[in-house]
Amino acid sequence: MLLPADTPPAVADALGYLQHHLQELTERQNASEHTINATLMGLTAQLQQLTQLMTAPAPTIAPPPVSPPSPIPTAPSKQWTRPKLPSPPDFSGERSSG
């Protein structure tokens, strides 16, 4: 930026300072716009995929074959019984007299 020759140095310095920061802000804004655009493109692609999934016909799944019910036993079956185990030793601290 060209300034008139009679511009005071303080004004020129202030304008240079402002121009420098305006340049930095413009670069940050451009970077932010790029990030936003890339994010929007990704989200748009995901939205299109979801839309395709939602509008696609549902796959036909055959129900599992039904097996005939098992016959109910008429006579009671012999049940297995667990053998009785001996009682564990008593370690509670009481001494038996004997």
C-alpha cells in the first residue's frame, strides 16, 4: 500500500500493523473455509450412503425351519442324584475336646 509522503510515521506504522493482521485473518479464514468445505463434502457423502441404505429394498430372509415338538415322556425318568460329600473340616478355631 502506497502512502502519501507526508504521512506521519506513527500512522504508517499503525496501518502496516493493521495490514499485517488483516493478512493473517484472511489466511485463517481461508483455512477455515477449506476445513468446513471438506467436512461438508464428507458429511454429504455419508448422508447419500445412508439415504441409499434407507431406500434400498430390505433383503428377504427365510424364517428358520420349524421342528416338530419333542414328545413329552409319559413315565418319569430316573433322575441322577449327586453323591453326598463328607463335611469339610472345621477351621473356626474351636478345639474339640477329645
